[in-house]
Amino acid sequence: MIVLDYRDRRPIYEQVTEKLENLIIKGVLTPDTQLPSVRKLAMDLSINPNTIQRAYALLEQHGFVYSVKGKGSFVAPNNQLVEIQKVKYIEEFQRIVEQGKNIGITKKELENELTKSFMEG
Amino acid sequence: MIVLDYRDRRPIYEQVTEKLENLIIKGVLTPDTQLPSVRKLAMDLSINPNTIQRAYALLEQHGFVYSVKGKGSFVAPNNQLVEIQKVKYIEEFQRIVEQGKNIGITKKELENELTKSFMEG
Amino acid sequence: MIVLDYRDRRPIYEQVTEKLENLIIKGVLTPDTQLPSVRKLAMDLSINPNTIQRAYALLEQHGFVYSVKGKGSFVAPNNQLVEIQKVKYIEEFQRIVEQGKNIGITKKELENELTKSFMEG
Amino acid sequence: MIVLDYRDRRPIYEQVTEKLENLIIKGVLTPDTQLPSVRKLAMDLSINPNTIQRAYALLEQHGFVYSVKGKGSFVAPNNQLVEIQKVKYIEEFQRIVEQGKNIGITKKELENELTKSFMEG
DNA sequence: GTGGTCTAGACCACG
DNA sequence: GTGGTCTAGACCACC
């Protein structure tokens, strides 16, 4: 379900968080579904439980998950989750566009790339 | 000429490198112009000379600058530098668009953001 | 495993880098093998950890190694590394042959040296 | 007569030395010819006289030149000069061949490069 | 424990 | 004065 990339420069817990968030947003994990336990997921990915713990904490902080002591972690009902996620994404998108303008990229060029990206995928 | 952002998660030497590369690409710093000395720029930004040293080393690696011991660091004649830079940028842009598709962003939304970004700036 | 030559004019971090690259190319260090930690290797060679750090950073840049924060540095799967290395070497070889022609060395002489070198080793 | 390359990583005085040595070995500068004065050559190359001074000192040390106080520097009668030069060169050549063996270069490959280099030039 | 960044201060080679 | 290397020691993020 989740594949880690140790050559990715980002920390493992961030990768795990992102992957799980994507699964939730895409609807693969539906509201109130129970996530695998910290220990189990840690075993599956053969990494340290602390790392999963941290990822789950982030998920909860981001509002994707709620945890019940003694029971486990569950997917939160995604009310405005997608919206929040989108807003954050848009902010990053604008940052990178700004950076592009700094090195002389034109609007046209970016639109072309956009078209290209949305054709194939 | 350069303003550091200590809240930026990236290391300082990377920020300095990027800022200087932008200045070169934009033509503010023209070929064979002498950059400020390692020590002077360090003083101006009130950071350690080693950090600037590292930034300059990166700039040299990237081909934006050539350094002569005992003389100083100079802007390199920019042959295909801008092109290389653009290619790298486009790759990153595609990565982020891909990520957007993963969370359900539509082509239309991104095009709107593009228009917005290019209006103001 | 590594022996430093303090009379060598090249900086230490470069010597370390080269030695490790050779070990990887020769297959002594195989893909995904963990390198000694920065601090340990520094102790073994009785030099400063920063110097090893720099060597490892170079190795990563050259694609010989990938580093994971908190875990360690590992030998990268060597895709075309050997080929790239060879190309660079050939370039340097041509440079030195060119230099030889400048001082009147003949092809014959160099061929003799070649034979000599490949006999002993 | 001499062209400097400021992007060459070697120090200027070494470049000057090498260029002059080559001119002497090739016979362009014949024994007892007077070299340009330190100040004049410095002016011609628009570099610091100290640098030329150092190059001339090296040349004298290497035996390519003898200097007469108050008169100037003169090309030495090249008795065994070429031989000494060759010996040094051969040593370096062997070093680089050795390095090639370390990364798995074969004798055949180097012989091919040799042939290539001596064809064109 | 690991890798990575930064500072402070020294020293070298070069011009 | 310049760039470049190295040491010593600190701190951070990560596992």
C-alpha cells in the first residue's frame, strides 16, 4: 500500500504522511476506516514505530485522522479537508511560478507544460 | 542586494546561491563582473565566511562563476546556463503539477492561478 | 581501508572521495552497503568529521552514494557510474598526452611506458 | 607570445612557467637568448610583477634559465634539460596510468586513445 | 546513534 | 587583499 523511497531527501515520516493523505483524498481510505496500528505499519515497512507515530501525529494535526485512545486511528470525515489541502497546494504552486518568473520563464511556456502534463496522465 | 529569510527551511548557503544565480540570469550581474569577496559578503549578511564560501563553491560547480585564488570570484560568460536552468525548472514544475493531479486539482484551476500570478508581478 | 597521504597536494576530502570511489568501482563496496559513519571514519583517520562530511557530500553529488539522515550513507546502485567515470578519465588522459606532445614525447615512448605499467601491476 | 587562462585552476605563475619551458624545449627560445624583463612581461600580461618574478625563479630552479644580476634572465644551454623534463613527465604519466588501472581501464583502451591523440595533432 | 548546517578561528597559497 | 582548506565545537532533524 505504501512504498518508501530511501533516496528521497525528505524524512520518512513526511513521505508516509503524504502517501496516506493522498490515499484519503483519493477516497481509497474512506471516513471512519481504521488505519493499521502503528506497530503493524512499522513492521510492514520495516521502519521504526516512532517514525509511524510521528506520521500519524501529523495526520491528526492536519485533520485527516482522529485517534481514539486504546482503539486506534481512524480516517476523519472529510468535510473541508480537500479544500484545506488545495489551498496549501495552491500556495506552493504560486511560489514555484514566482520562482519561474525570476528566471525568465513566460506564462506561455508554463501553460504548454500544463497541457502536456494533463494530456498524458 | 541579498536578503536572507531565516524562517526559510533551506540552508543559508542555498538561499545565497539561488539569489545570486537569479541575479546572474536576470543580467543584473554581467559576465566577468567581480562578485563581492567572500569575507565582505559574509560581513554584509552578518554570517560566517565559510557559509558564503560554500555558496560560491556551489555557484562555481553550477558554472555561474569562476574563482581565481588571490583575485576573486567572477561571473562566468553565460553560454547555455539559462537554458540548463530552465530545463531544471521545468522538471520541477512538472513534478509539482503531477502532485496537484494526485490531490484532484484540475487543469483549469492551475491555469487560473497562472493568470493571476502573471497579472500582478 | 583508507590511507591518507599528507604530502599529496590535493585536499584531504578529495583524497578520501577518490579512494572511496575506487573501492566502489572495483566492487569492494557493493550497492546498499553502509559506509562507516562520518564520525567513525573521521576518528579512524584521525581527521575532523567535517572533512569526511565533505567527502561524503561529494560522493553523493557524484552519484556513488545516497545518504539518509539518521540512518547513514549507503553505496548507490551503480548504473552507468563506471562509464561516466571512464569518460572523465579518458579526457584527463588525453590532456596529459597532449602535454607530452608539447615537450616532444613520442608515441613510441608512451606505448613503452604503458607496457611497463601493465606488466608489473 | 603567452596567453593566460584565468579560468585554469592552476596558479598564474605556474602557467607562465610551463609556457616558457615549452617555448624553450621546442627551441623557439634558444640558449643565451634574453628573456623579457620581469616588469615588461608583467605589463604585457597585465599581471603583478611578483607573479613573473616567481615564474622566473621557478625557471631558474628548474635549470631552464640563468639570471645575471643587473642584466636580466637568459635561456640556459639546454644540456640535459629535455631529459629531466621527460623523466618528470614519464613519472606523471605512470601515475595517471596507475589511476586508470584502478578504475578498470585496459591497456588496449589507452593504446587506442594514444593512437587517436597522435593522429590528429 | 545518524547525516547536515553553521560558527569561530586558524592557516595556506596566490597576487 | 583574495579564495580555499581544515579544525573544534555546537546545534538541528531524523531514526
